[in-house]
Amino acid sequence: MVVLMHKSVCGTSPLCRIRHVVQRTHSSVRYHTHGGAYGLSRVLPRGRRTCLGQQDWKRHGDDWHCLAAGEASSDFQEHNPINSTKRILSIAFAIAMVVLCAIVNRILYKMALVPLENYIFFLAQFQTFGYVLVYATVLMVQNYRKSLHPKAWEIPRKFRGTLLAIGFVEAVSSLLSFIGAARLPGVMIPLLSQTILLWQVVLLYTVLRKSMSGLQLLGVGAVVGGVGLAAWPARGQSSSLWTNIDPKFAMIYILSCLFPALDTLLKDRLFRKGRTMQNGKDVDLFIVNSFGSASQALFVFLLFPFVTMSRGIPLDGIGEHLSMGWECFRGITPSCGSDCGGAPILPVLYVLINLLFNVSALNLIQKAGNIALSLVMSGVVPLTMWAFTLPWPLLGAPPSLGLNFILGTMLLTIGCGVARPGGSETTGTNLFRCTRLARGHTSRRQAHRILCTSMPDDGSDGVSSDAMKENLMRALNDEMSKRMSQLSGQLGDAERKLKLEQEMQRELAPYRVSSPKYGIVGNSRYAVKLRKQIVAASHDEERKPVLIFGEPGLHKFNIATLIHFGSKYGRYPLVTLDCTRLDARATVLFGRRGKKGLLQKVPEQGTIILTNVHKALPEVLDLLSVHLGAISYDKSIDDLEYDVENLSDQEERRFQSSPRIVMTAEMRVPRLDSCVTAIQVPPLRVRAKDIRAIVEFHLRVSARDKGLGSISLTPQAMRRLESGKFPNNISELEASIDRAVAQSRQGKSNDGDATDVMELGEEVFWFASGSQVDQFKADVLKPLPLFRKFLRSMFWPREINFKFTVYVYAAIVLYLFFGPQDRDHNFALNAFWCYWWPLSFIAYPFFGRVWCSICPFMIYGELVQKLRLDSGATLMKWPKEFLDQWGYLFLTSLFTGILIWEEVWDLPQHAYLSSSLLLLITAGAMIGSFFYERRVWCRYLCPIGGMNGLFAKMAATELRAVQGVCSAECSTYGCYKGGPAVPPEGMASTGCPLYSHPAQLTDNRNCVLCMECLKACPHSSVEFRIRIPGADLWNSSHKPIPEELALAFILLGSVALHRLPVVLSDYGLSQYKDMIFSNNTYHIAASIFMLGFPGVTAFALDSMWRFASDITHTNQSPRLSFSSVDNSETAQAMQVLSRATASYQALEKDSLIVAPSKSFMSLGYGYLPLVWSSILAYYLELLLVEAGTIVQVAGSSVGIPEHYLPSISADASVVTFLQASTLLLGISSSLVLSRRIASQPWRVFIPQCICIVGFGAELWHLILH
């Protein structure tokens, strides 16, 4: 009830009594101010101020403030009649601006196309760059003001594929509409633009699988009929609007209307997913428009050659066409004779009015809502068509329109209004909400006590004693009755609470959890950090949700119990629930239809442990993310009230009263990252230093439980445990110990003796095998001691480098510069291209990056470092973060430039250019070594090193250290940092040149097999193992690098680039051979296209497959859907959560299109065997034929005739057979590797299989041609 005291009734005297109590609805409150101010008697929650008498109250954010007398609230200002008049006038002005701008925009659109009819590219790009400039400026201003969501900048990175698709669709729409509209009369443009409704209907039924209402379908039919009727000739007319129109351009314009409908579909998908990623916050419009317009500008540029070719302009005429178009855009009539009058004023005016129209439309939406804009735009159509009947410059004679046109436009307008549904936001929500909050909190008795006194109102200063006694007795009786009522109510509340507590204990009994068994054992830095995280989570006053994740067997549940019992609420209930047993609606947790869930049963001081969260259904994860994002669960899931931004006070208290949630999972759950405190439990293999403490603790517990004496381990047994892999971590370690204890007790009495001493030897720990992948790995150094001795000697690779390679390399470079310049007469050039390059690729599957250990480039870099250090200089540390971000991009770009250089300037046949290439790479190594320590060039910047690291991941060998031995026994880390010799067998070392620790390597990319770690290790921890080829690529710890994957596709494209003449002939472009090979600019452009084609094609097919899968699952699978519900009781827009009962997995099983769970960045490494085999197959011809003539070539350089020297060359059929076998091996290996990386059925990554087979077939033709 709202109590209103009118000023004329109560006055200002402090001695007044309540004489007028009026109950009003919110509408009465809104206008009950014409006679004076009113007061609201309200005691606000949480001790907020009470507003009385001449005061009003309003909400600022989360705080409520009282307004002084005479100060109007925002809601009053909104509903003041004067302000309402101003609002109506502002809406009318906004409508007028939209109508005017829409008409002028459409007319200028047609007028701007007249001078630029043949050069629409300039108009399209000018319009697009105008959008980019405006949107980017607004976006930068918002970023400067810090008004963007913290995750706003993740939208372009995460949805870059969708933004590229939006740019492509908008670019095609812009170009097609310009092409069609340039040849159509102006009056037909607004008429045909209404066909977008037809495309929307088609997409609605075919893609979204949704249906329209009968009224909407009737409206679409009215639009179609109106278009036809308006263009149909009236009685007495000899022609219609269609008479002088080329149907081809009309169809082009109608087709261009399809792409805005697709654009809407893509943006809707992006906004939905972006809203989920931003925890319910809408995606900023300017983020999407800025990057979408930038993509549009890119695709307009890329589509330009196709537009010109469609107009009959050959590729070699594009330059001249651009020159004439630029002249026409500036208003200069080009040599072709095209009239360019009106440019550039008309295009500039069109772009400015177009931007003004968009701003006006947004302003109208803000003031009046979507329905108003939809109705206004429907009315603009006939007005625009009428405007085109007026005489305008450059548009020729206006058409004559008859009665059919008028009737058709009326039918079209009605159809647009019916077929375009919209929605508007209810105004006055704030005041309505305030009224709801005030209602029901003030009674007449409270108002009487708060606002009035018990003194008489006649103005007298005294009263009789009888009257005073009577008044006092009455007040005393009232107070006693009040106190008794309060006591009775408190007693009833206590009884109800006791019953509820007993009922709660019975209901929670199946879920109750006992106290933790033990704490965190160990003193490693990982154990210390974990203990600190547990203590911090236990003492968290806000009791934020916690996610504990890590590998299996890490006792994560025990850590969850430590968090609860370590807090001050440890005496309250602790329950657990397995997420794998929850249905799609999580009824046990959230409740349903009057049945309470654990969230309602467990008190607010309690804790709920949710286990196996990573295995929960997607629907359950959605519900959890909503709950953890501040949702009230005072009702069942069917009546869930959702208003994240404007929670009322009561709803805030309900949410804060929810029990704390602690979750455990085997991996991070991205959907919950933003609303939980994450604690990652380190696996046992990285905290091997704690194994001894864990073993000793568990042995003491086992001895106590089994009634035995002390149990100990021999040093050999302890060493074996420290070097174990333990895929199941602590659980597997404890099981191994229990099994060893049980095996050692066999044959003895079951009754233990407390004085017995048991010692466990190495032989009882027969678990020995590591992970499944490690079962297929074997160290080759133990059975081959001579090989180990060779690798630990100074000969490898130091003496090879500084006593042989350094001199031979210098001689080769000089001979390439000053010797014969062709490969038939220069043996160094022959060795460079016919031996070094193919032999490097042959070595990759066996020894990975072994070439880098004897690489001559870095030898001179080390000489530079030695001179610098001898001179007293200090070398700088690596800028690791900068190089991690930009280093791979640099080497990929440099390698691309080298491949283009090789193709355009024919490096294999020019010795001095090949020598320049070697000197360029050597100079980079020397410059990097001059400033930075160790081999910064080799790890981050060398193009050859980047390629070597890429293919090293395929190798069948690896150099690794036993993590347990390194963590438990090593304290010097000489293999990483360098240092003096350490007994028993550690040698003095400078440390790893690439700053890699052999125990922490996850792949072969950063290991050059220099064997510095093998020489420095004093504990025999380093092993040189054989393994399954490519094991790095499907390892869960493998981190894909986009630039590295791009390099792989560029290398694949380089094989086709070497056969460019064959490619041109195969695709009917032979007439362009002379133009490409005679002009370096065209040759470079063709090279860039060939290098980028494989990667772009593979990524495009994968993206389309994923998009098709998303569309299918979005329309079929259960998903979050929100709808506005008008609740007259709360007067607040609520969002209702609805869920289908069918699970996502069942739909995925029945769907024909299912996207792979791995990203394209991960799956793309499946192409690596194909890349390697295609390059090797190409160079096999040089190795097997031309390389055999190197003796003759060397002899001819010193004057020995060729017929005196031997030569070796393989038969052509042998070469062809080996090339074909290599390609088949690469294709099959790529398919198998892709299947292994995806870990899903073949049908999931069909596009990648198609690309692998397709690329392989094309390379087969090119190489074996």
C-alpha cells in the first residue's frame, strides 16, 4: 500500500493527526502532484533512508536516495505533461528526419550511379571506407571512455570467421546492387528492394526451419502483388515500368537483396553468441560494424577483378580501367568518353546522407522503438517512388504513373506493415518498479506512528490527568499486545525453523560429505602455491564459486572439502552431487514445479560440491553459468526470473543467500571462466619433488591402518617411483604402494606386528609403464653406449662446426659469387639445390631439426657473440613476450618473400642470387647474436629454422628428460642455464642454445639436437627416444601456432608455384603466360595467389562446414531463448528460460553435418605429411638425376672434360615410381594424422579429407606431368 499525505490535508504543523489516507495505483501516483508535493512513507531494505513528507525517492544504480522538497524525480519529469509534449515533438522531428533522409538518400543513390555507372568500384569503396571511418571513430571514443565491455575486443578474435563472412556478404550485396541499380529507372529501385521480404521468407523456412504466421504470409503476398500491380500498365497505357528495363539487371538487383537477409542471419548469430560470451551483455554494435565494414572493404577489393571480367575487361586492362575510374571519380571525363558530370559531389553527398540516414534511424529506434521505425520505413516506400516521378538532374524524363501504380503502392505499403513485425520497449518502467517496491510495506498504523503525534489538535498546551492516564493505559495495552504478538510470532518461527531443519537433515542425508582425509602433502613450490590458493578460497568473505580442475587422480574432491571445512562455515552442511547424473534441467540441483532442489534445501552458509562438471550436459552448463552470473532461484526452474542488470533488493538477498558452489573437473570449463575462482591442481609429474613426501606419508598411514610397524623403501625403489609417469597421478601412486605392500606381505600372517620393519624393494613395483603414448617410446642410448659416447663428445657438433663447416661454408659462398652462374657449371649451386634441400627433407622424419645443430648460419653468429663477450660487452636477454607474439609472423613473412624471390628471379639458376640468400640469413643470425644471448635468431626469426621446427614435429625421434628425476634430484639445471661440470658425469656446458629444458619440451620445435643437455646432465636423465612419427601433433599439450600453420600451407602452395606454367595451361589461362612471366609485378601477384590458395581454400571449406553445423544445431538443439513477459504484479520485464528435453548428444548423433570439436588451427596440422611429401617428391628428380652429375660439374670448373668423370642418374621410371610412392605416403599419412588429431569419426572432418585428397590429386598431376 502506498500512503499519500496531501499538503492541503496534513499541512506543515508537527501537531497534526492523520486525517486522510488514500490508496492509489501507480498511475494515480504518477500525476498526483497538481495540488502540492506528496510524501512516501517507506522503510527501505538494508537500512536505507526513509523519505517523508516533502521528499520523494529515486534509484541511482544500486543506491536509493531521497529528494528534497521541490526537487522532481526523473520519473516525474518523464511523465510530466510538458515533458510528454516535448517527447512527442522530438519523436515527430525524428520521424521527419528519417523520412527526409530516406527519400534523399535513395535519390542521391541513383544520381551518384549515373556518372560512375562504369566505375562502381570507386563508389562502393568510397561508401565502405566512409562507414569504416565513422564506426571506427565512434569505437575509439568508446574505448577511450572505457565504456566497452571488458570482453568486447575478444569478439573480433573469436568470431573472425563470422566477421569475414559478414564482410563478404555485404561486399557482394553492395556490388550487385550498384550493378543492377545503375541500369534501372529510379522508380523501380524502391519497388524491387521490397523483394528482400521474399528472401527472408525463403531463409526462414530453409535455413532456420521456422514458420511465419498466416498474417505475415498474407503481408508478404501483398508486397509481391503490390510490386507487380504497380509496374503493370494501366488501362489506356501502351507500356509499363518493365518495358524499357533489361531483365538481367532487374534480376541482379533482386538477387542483391538476398545478401542483406543473409547478413541479418550472420549478425543475429554473432550477437547471440557474443551475448553469451559477455555474460548476458549485448555486443557493442560498433564493434561488429567496424570490423564488418573493414572486411567488406577487403572483399570489395578482392572481388574487383571478377567485376571487371564480367564487364568484358581483361586482366591486363585492369590498370587502365582503374586510371580512368579515378579520373571519372574526380569529375574528369576520361578518354573513353564516359560522361562524369556530377562527380565527385554526388558520390560524396550520397555517402554523407547515407550516414545521416543511419544515425536518424538509430535515433528514432531510441526514442520510439522498432515498431515506429518499421512503420515509417513502410510509409517511405510510396513517398520515394512518388519522388522519382519529379524531374531530377541526370535522371532523365520522369515516368508517368497511372492508377495501377497508386493501388500497387498502397497494397505494398500495407503488406510491408503487416509482414514486418517489431517490438518496442515499455516506457515508464523505472517509476512502475518503484511503485511496486513501495507497495505493501506501509500500513495505516505505521503511518500513524511515523508521521503524527498523540497530542490534541486544538492547539492547547495541557490535558486532564484522567485523559492522560487513559491515553497512557491505552498506549501500554497496545504496546503489551504488540510485544505478545511478537513473542508468539517468534515462538512459531522457532518451531517452523526446527521442523525445517529436521526435514532438511533427512533430505540432505544421501548427499552429505564427511571431513577431509588429509591436507596437501609436499614442500615443492607447486604444493606451497596450492595450499595458499586453498586458504585464500576458504577465507573468501564473498564466498565466490570455485572451480578446481586438473588431471584424474589428484584428489580434487578432497581439496573441495578442505575449502569448506577450512572456512568459518565448516560446521554447516556440505553436500556433493555428480553432474553426470543430472538431467538436462538439473532438477536435483535447481528444483522443478514446486519441488525444491539442493540450492533451496542447503542453507546459505553451506556448500555444494559439484563433481565432473566437464562431463555435464551443455544445458546444465548453461544453467550453471546463468546461476553463477547472479540469478535468483526463489522459484523452480520453470518460473525462473531473469533480470541480471536490475535485480531488486529482495532478489539480491535471495541470490546472496544461495549456498556456495565448489566444482571439480578434469579440465577448464570455458563457459564458467568468467564467474568462478579457478584453482588448477598441478599434475604429479611436475611436482616430482613431492613424491618422496607423499610416499612416506602414505606408508605411515598404511602401516597404521594395517597394524604394521614402519615401512620403508630402498633407494632404488624410491628412484623408480620418482621417475614414474603416473597418468592417474596420486591415486595411481598410492595404488602402486598398496599393491607393493600387499605383495610383500604374502606368505606372512595377516596379523601385523607393530614391531615389524618392512622394506620394499624395486622388484615389487611392477607398474613401470607410463602413459599409453609412452608405451611406444624407447631410449636408444642405453642399448647403444658407443652412440651415447659419440653424442657426448666434443666432436658433436662443436668440432664439426668450428673445424670444418665454418671454412667450407665461406668457400661455397665465395664460389657462388665469383664462379660460374648456372647450375650446369657451378658445383656449389648444384650441391645447394640438388643435395642440401632434398636431403634436409629426407632427414626430417628421422632426426627432426638436426640440421640446425650443424647450421653454418649460426656458427658465425656464435663467433660474433664470442668477440662481443671477449670485449667485455653484456648481451641482452630475449624480449620473450614480444618475440612470442611477432617472431613467427616475421619468419613466415620472410619465408614467403624468399619463395617469391626464388620463383620470380629464378634463384636455382643464378649462383650469385643463391649466395645472396645465404648471406642474408647469415647476416640475420649475426645481427641477432650481436645484441642478444644464445640463439634468438634460430628460435624465433630464422625462416629455415621455422620450417625445420615445423617438420620436426613429424620426426620419429625425440630428445627428452625424465621429469621425475629432474624434479627430484637436480638442483643445478646446467642443461638449461649452463654451468661447470657436476659429478658423476655432468660436463661443463653453456646451456641450451634455444633456452629449452628437455624435461619441459612438449614437441620437437625448439630442440636442435645439439646434445648440450645430454652432456651437462649428471643424473643420466636425458634420453634420445624413438617413437611414433608425429606424436607431438595429437598430444593434448600441443599448442597450435597460426603463423606456423600458415607456413605449412605456403610451402604446399610453393610446389604448385614451381609448376606455374602447367597450372596456367590446365585452367585455360595459357594466353596470360607471356604477360605474367614478362612482367615482374604480375609474376609476383600470381606467386602470392598460388602460395595463399591452399590455406585459404582449406580454411574456407572448414569454416563453411562449421557454419552449416552451427546453423543446423542452432535450429534443432536445445538452446537458451528469451522472451519478454509483462507481469502486472511486478511491472518489470522478465526473461524466461526455456529448455527442450532432448539432449544435444542425441541430435548430434542423428545430424548429417557435425563440426569437429578441434579448431581448424589444431586440425590443420593434419596436412603436414602431405606438405612434406609433395616438396620431397618435387625435389627427388633433382636428387636422383641432376645431383649425380656433381663430379662432372666440379671437374669442368678446373678444366677436366666431362667424359673423363663418372655420373650417376636414376631411370625416369624409377624417379616417377618414387615420386608417386612419396605422394601416396603423404596423402594416406595426412588422412590418418587428421583422424588421430580429431579423435572423432571421419564424417566429422569431411572437408579436410576432401582437401587432402584434392590437393594430393592436383600435386600428383603437377609433379608427375
